[in-house]
Amino acid sequence: MKNWFRKSVQPETAEATPPATIQPLAGAEHVLRRLEWTVLRRLDGLLQGDYRTLMRGTGMDLADLREYQHHDDVRHIDWNVTARLQLPHVRVFTEDREMASWFLLDLSPSVDFGSGNQRKSQVSAEFVTVLSRVLTRHGNRVGAMLYGSGVETVLPARGGRPHVLHMLHAMQTRPEATGSATTRLDDLLRSAARMLRRRSTVFVVSDFISEPGWEKTLGQLAQRHEVVAVRLLDPLELELPDLGLIPIRDAETGEQLLVDTHDAGFRKRFTRIAAQREAELRQALMRAGVDTLELSTDGDLVDAIMRFTDLRKRRGQSSGAAGKGQRKLPNHLKAAA
């Protein structure tokens, strides 16, 4: 049963949800306008123009050195200076407000699932569209890598509303993944690591239902870039209701199994395995050193983004308070370093 869950178990009753309509570019324009009116307007009012919390924008130009504090990012420790002074020091970087943002989009079959009115793929498309529009309105460039059975499409980082429209259109019209191969998220992350030479903000948008091995690559990517894991989930993946005897199909391999959800013992085992996977996934993301934003098919996109921005703002304030009033490295020691 654990093996089945790892492969993304999905009741066939969810297949009754009509597939997303493949729309022409005019359809993408309609979706973008709807999101601009319903989501972006709400964000404008709630964030009051403070969009910098969505993207920290730390550049690579060294501006200063100071003593390490408890809330500092250990990746910024300057080990040469630390060894010479016998006291940990971190590098302080200048802010690059024009840093590009990249969306690594897992569009494998397991993402095309939803037990309610929305599928995870629709939530993904709306999140990417909204955030891309926010960033491009403030002078930033956005790009995307689309993964299905492999890395299928790379959209270079550009600015402007037409480019956001092009990205949404590419997500809507991509061909369905064929074959019985399971998701290898590691392939997407490795491709991004090879391609992204300049430091960027990277949003990994996935349900993280994948073959193992991606955790280490994600951590390596986070050492060079500002990485945010955007996790897509559906309530039915966490707990099964009593639906009686139902067929369950692996969305990626097509394998089927008939299960009796009326069996309370089966439902408890499913919930226990789901909870175990939740704990393992969160531990893996924590070890990789990335921030996590969870988007549920039954949730509100604006509420999720606001919770995420509040978290990043609190972290920034605590980090700033910890370093406030600390001694900076004297000029003669900077020269020695």
C-alpha cells in the first residue's frame, strides 16, 4: 500500500472532473484578465505595494562582512575570514532588484488531479500567472521550465504582460504526458542547475510525488539560488472518506486497484501512510534549506500567498533585529581578508 501511495493513488471518481479545456491565446487572455480582477486586486489591497517580501532579491555583490548571528543564513559564512579571526563572519550582499525569477513546473500526470472543483494543475497555473504578473509589473523578468515526462519546454526569462500571457498559454496547450514512466523531479532540478548560471529566485511548483533522489539536488540548487518550494496538494491525498468500494488508478502508470473505503482499518492505514509521507516531505524540504508554500485545491490563493509573505516578513525582521547594532569588520581587517 505504501508503494501505491508513493505513486500517487487517485480514486477514479475524480476522473469525472472534466479535463481543462485547451484554449487558444484568447482563452489565456480571458484567464489572465479574470485573475487580474479577482486575485491581483485583492493582493494590491492587502500587501499595499510591499511585494518585496515575495522575492528577497539578494544579489551577489559583496557589500560588507560582519559577525555571524543566530538567525543568519549559514550559506553566507565567509570561511576564510572565519579561520583568520577565529570567529564566524558572514558576507553581506547588495540587493539586486532586477534578479530574474524562474518557475520549475511539474506538470506530470499526478498533478492533473483534483477531488473537487479544481485540479492541482489549475492551482499551479493560477499561482504562476499571478506571481509572474506581480513580478513583471515591478520590472522583474520571469522564465519557466515545463516538465511532463521530461523537461519539455524552456521559456527564457523576459518581462512584460505579453510574456506572462505566453507562459500561461504554454501551460494550457502542452500535450498530455504519454507512457508509463514515473515522475523524476531530480531531472528537472538538475536541468535547472545546469541552465541557471546567474543567481535567481526559483519557485519549484510540484506535488513532490516523485521517485526519490531529488532532495539532495534541491539542496544544492538552494546553495546558489533563492529557492521556494511551492507544494500542490489535494485533501483526498491526506485522508480517504467512506465512499464504499471504488477503483483507484495510478495517474502515472495507469495501474488500477479496487479498494473498499468502507473498511475503517484501510482508511486508518491510508491516513497513517499519508501522515508519514507528510512528515518525511517536510523534513526533506527543511534539510534542503528552502521556504515552503503549500497550495491546496480547496484553499484560497490569496490567503496562501499572504501567509507566505507574512512568514518571510517575520523571518526578515528577526534576522535584522539579531544583526542590529553588531560590530562590522574594520577596514584593515577587510583588506586582510
